[in-house]
Amino acid sequence: MRLNIPTTLTWIRIALIPAFVGVYYLPPDWLTPTQQNWTGAWIFTVAAITDWADGFAARRLKQSSAFGAFLDPVADKLMVAAALLLLVQMKRADAVLAFIIVGREIAISALREWMAKIGQSKSVAVNTVGKLKTTAQLTALIALLLYEPFFPGIPTPLLGTLALWVAAGLTLWSMFYYLKLAWPHLSQPQPLFEDRDDVR
């Protein structure tokens, strides 16, 4: 495997996941709760920026690779799932909303893998709704990780909670949108016996 700038940025994002989670488990005499919130939120924000940066670098430097295309969404889902689990444990996020978001990611990942196998991956490419969902999701996660006043008059717990509800709604919307696009292929009859890994 040959490392390039986009792939390196993706690996950095993966390495930052345990770092930002670990911040919230440090002893109180190491960091105060306020310092934990700010540090964790900043680490997560840096990780989110690398998500944009690796895609930009891949396009600008023409350094796309099959491994990078595989690793980037894995890093994204690990980052989101880790943050949601942490927030649920800290009682800052509703477990139902976390389940909706993580469940959707699993379902759409499986759908995209299947569509790629039949040569229809472009049918479930990321659309505007998916981008809006990602924006609302990152806003919610950063605000709930911070949980401290940022701008006067804007309480981050309320902002994060509202953004998480919006993200969950867009998550369901985008999931049904992708399923609608994929349905003509999903509804086609498939051979009963194939040399496939999912046959049991």
C-alpha cells in the first residue's frame, strides 16, 4: 500500500478518534470538565476538517486510490459512531437518534456495496440531502461535545440537540431517497444459487 496525502489525512482522522474519546475519561485533576469539553470538541473538529481536506487533496492532486475510497467512508463512520456512543453514555444525546443515524449508515453502506457489485454505484452517489445531513450531523456532534457557551445567547446543548434531530430526520429522508433510487435494481429477480459470500 502506497501512502499519499489523502490517505495519510484519513489515517490521521482515524488516529484522532481514540484521542478525543479518551479526553472525556481523563482524571479530574488532569483536565476540568470544561477543559475536557473544549479539548474533545476541538480534536473532533480537526478530525472533521481532515474529512474535507482528504477529499479536496484527492481531487486537486489527482491522488485517488481504491484503498483511499474504501478507507475514507470507514473513517467517517467510525468517527460519527464513536462520538454518538460517547454522547449517549454522557446523556447528552438520545439513544434513539443515535440508533437511527448509525443504523442508516450500516444500511446504506450495505446498499452501496451491493449496487457496486452490479455496476450501479452511481445510482446511490451522495446527493444534496446527504450533504445537508452531514452538515447537521457535524454541527450537532461538535456542539454536544463542547457543551459549553460559545456565542452569547446560543446554548450549545440546545443547538446540538436541535441539530441532531434535524440530522436524524435528514438521515431517514436520505435513506428512503437512496432506497427509492435502488429499488428498480433491488426488485429484479436474482439467481437463487450463486457463488456469493452472503449465501448461507
